[in-house]
Amino acid sequence: MESEEIIEQDSENTKESEMNGDDIEAMLAEYDNKGEKSSGDVTAMQTVLCVIIAVFLFGLNAFYPEISGDVFSKITQLCSDTTDTFKNPIDTVLSML
């Protein structure tokens, strides 16, 4: 009688360990898949941010055209500025030589 119980317990433990192994493999596969999708998250975030800024500027232009014009001219000035915000480290090293 005891030997039957031990055999049943062993078979249950084996099934549980196999299930846990499958669970671990499934979790690892899911983790690997998340890493591949992360590059799309950056693009999606930039798109959402650009849409929000565009809606904000459109609304600002509708209600406060003077302020909107000043903001737009400042954005245009910053975009057309050719000076570097951060100096290129390679150029800095070359200038030292």
C-alpha cells in the first residue's frame, strides 16, 4: 500500500516538474519575443508625441494666433540653426592634435 502511494507521489512530482519546465520555457520564449518588439515601441512613442504636438499647435493657432506665430518662428529658428548643440568629440580630438 505504501509503495503504491510513493509511486503515485513520484509520478505526480514528475508531472509537476515537467509542467514547471514547460512554464519556464514558455516564459523564456515570451521574454525573447518582448525584446524583439521593443524597437517598434520607440517609433510608436515618437509618432504619438508628434501627433500631440501637432494638435496642440493647431489648437494654439485657432485660439491664440499671435502666440502661435511666435512659437512657430522659434521652432523654425531652432530647426534651421546649423551650430551644433554638442560638439563632435572626434572633431575636438582632431583640433587638439
